[in-house]
Amino acid sequence: MPALSERKIVEVCYAPSHFPLYDNGFDIVVVIDVLRATSAITTGLHCGIKEIIPINSVEKAVDYKSKGYITAAERDGQVVEGFDFGNSPYAFMNPDLVGKTVVLTTTNGTNAIEVAKDKSTVVIGCLNNLTYLSNWLIAQNKNVLILASGWKEKMNLEDTICAGAIADILLETRKFVSNEDSTISAKFLYRSARDNFYSFLRASSHRKRLMKLKIQKDVKYCLTLDTVPCIPILRDGRLVKLEIDNA
Amino acid sequence: MPALSERKIVEVCYAPSHFPLYDNGFDIVVVIDVLRATSAITTGLHCGIKEIIPINSVEKAVDYKSKGYITAAERDGQVVEGFDFGNSPYAFMNPDLVGKTVVLTTTNGTNAIEVAKDKSTVVIGCLNNLTYLSNWLIAQNKNVLILASGWKEKMNLEDTICAGAIADILLETRKFVSNEDSTISAKFLYRSARDNFYSFLRASSHRKRLMKLKIQKDVKYCLTLDTVPCIPILRDGRLVKLEIDNA
């Protein structure tokens, strides 16, 4: 076990607006938006999409679309009118997208990426790549900030629980420490939830929002652990699949 | 049980800077700063202090002191140099203060009061008055926002747990509903912690901070439930004891 002073830091931040309170000496930022942006991004790159350009406004998306890009846009859980698709992970499994560039804007997730992008290495996390990503983070031996996208700057349960899961795995190695109560709380919430995410998250406000939109299949997909061995990483404003052997 | 549409709302907000995201249609705001401002305020009014004037800057405190007011000031857990005392609840039990006006500024709690004061009825909560306050809130049958003071705009564990305890008691009556994940999370954290606050909060960042200051006696006092049947209420910028019979 490394001496306390040699351990790396892992912390959880609940929403992009809080990022400036935490942003201090972190080498890697993990952006989380379980329902559904980061689950879709991870799935899409795993299924062969060449790269995903995350952007933070519908206006920019309109621009990209007019230039001929395949463009996905979601606001408030629905596909924005006039766009090819939104942030359903199933849309990102489409074989027609293999080898292509996709532009994506979502309500919360792409905003979180925007906030983090100039600061550190940015990677994408979700429940689908939980263990795979966590093992990679442990191997990097660097300070990690887990940035939950939340819902319109409020915390949300599913992102906090996913962030708490990553923090818990890192802290259990004793190679990491945390000093923030947000991290301790996220870890406790994950531990309360881990035996049955789907049932635990029945209470979540966002899931209720999505239930109204009748996308239970997406929700179930996004709440399933360790199905996608892929880590999206931001390089020059584009998310690409991290090739672990060359990382 | 009231019909869903007739139930009142209870929500938890984790820090004063998030207050504008939540501030919508709440009749009562409960300000929480367990370690130690709201525990000290509640104790002081219960022990006979006539009124406490909460202010949000040391500069204003200097002004009040120069005018002859008994003035308490705490920053970062310590009494500010030149002031009579800080926010130790034991200092607020002093018999010399009975019938007197006390001016108070603290790192987080008085800032939270300042943020909330123009919006709604403001009352003070802590673990010491948990059940007494919760029963009063239930009797009011109004929408309640529980505002945790946090630590310098970050969430903290002890305020979140206290807020979650109040929310849990109100929700259990089925006379209240909540829609926010922050409320659900606070409730789960309280339920994880309730069998042993002191041990659960061993992990808390602020308690670690206070341990360094050697005020374990204060911490133990503040983490003890239902010792003080008193609800401080803000009236014309001054906190006074709510007289329940006349309320």
C-alpha cells in the first residue's frame, strides 16, 4: 500500500456548475451521464463509430448538420426535431454508423464535457464500462475527478451512484484517497444501491421523466453493469475509443 | 392520506449557491448548519438569549461590536480574533446571555440564512431539534425547502443527513411528496447513518476539520438528537424562539 502522501486523489463533483469548486490538480476528469449520453457514446464507439464530436448547443448542431455531418441532438429526453437521432444507445449501435463521424448535443452530458475539456484528460464513464474504466484509472495512478452531469445543474441519483461506484473501486485499492463529503456520500449511495440499481433508481426523478417518454428499454440498457469494454477519450475535441495497448 | 395533488412538497438543497435552482413556491425554508451554527442558535434561544442577529460578514460584525453589541464570529471553525465567542453551542448556554441580543456571523450558516431570508418564512434546524421541528413543519401543511449550509458551497455530510432526516419524517406522513434526487439521496444517506451518527460521520470532512481544532465535545453535542425543544424563526432580520402556542 502506498504511503498516505503518495496516494492519488479521487473526488466526485455532482454537477458542471460545481466544477470550479473542485477543479484543482486533477489529471483526469471522468464525465458521467448514465441516462443516456455517456452510455450512448461508450456504446457507439465500441460498436465502431469512428469519432463523436460533443457540442453544447442545438445551434452548433444545426451548423454541423448543414455541413453534412450525421448529427444527433437531444433535449429534455427527446430527439430535437429535424435531427437524425437523440441519445438512445440503441441508435448508436446502428451498423450504418461504423467508421463514421457523429456530432452529438444533449441536455446535460455534452455540457459537462464542454466544462471539463480544457482542463485535463477527459474520459467518459457509465455503468456499462464501470469496471473496465475503473481498472484503467487505477493503472494510470493519477488524480481523478468524476464529474456527474446531473440534470440542469442539480444532482441526479443515477450519475451520483455511478460516480460513487468508480470512487469506491478506486478507494478500495488503497492507492487513492478522498477528502470531500460529496465523494463519501456518493460512495454510500452506491453501496445502498448496488444490489439492485433498477429498483433503487425507481425513485429517481430522471428515470420518472424518461418513463413518461416510454424508453424503458434504454433505461434498462444504461443501468446494466459492465457490458461494454470501451473507454471514450477526448482528443482535439473529438471522442474516440481509447486503444488500451497503445494508451 | 391527502390526494397526491393536495400533498405539500419537501425538498433538500445542498448548498446556498444552489438555492436559486430550487427556490420556487416554497413557503418555509429550514436552514441547517449542524456543525455548529444552527445547533448553537437553537441552543442559545432555548437557554434564554432574547434574539440572535445573523449577519454574513466579519466587517458587519466589527460594526455591531463597536456599537456595543455582544458579538460572536467564527471563520473556518475558530473564533475570529477580537470577538467574544464563536459558534460553540456551549458558549450560547452562558447564563450571562439570558435576555440579551447576540450578533453572530459564521463561515456557512449565516450565509445560508442571508440567501433565504427575503423569500419565505425562515426557521432553523439541527439534529438537536429534529423531531420537534419536524412535527411543527408537518402541522404547518406548507411547502418546505431544507437548505443545507454545506462547507464553502460544497455539500457536507452532516447537514445533508440532518436535512434527509427531516425530509424522511415529513415524507413518511404521506402528507408530503418530493421530486428532486437531492432529496431522495439525502433521505437514503440519513437512513444509512441513523443508527450511529457519530460513527458514520467519522468520515466527514468537516468533522475531521473540527477534530483538528479539538472541539470533540461540541461535535458530540451537535450530533445528539432531540435534546432541544426550540425552533428559532427569523423575524425582521432577528432570530427569536418560536412560541408554539401563539404560532
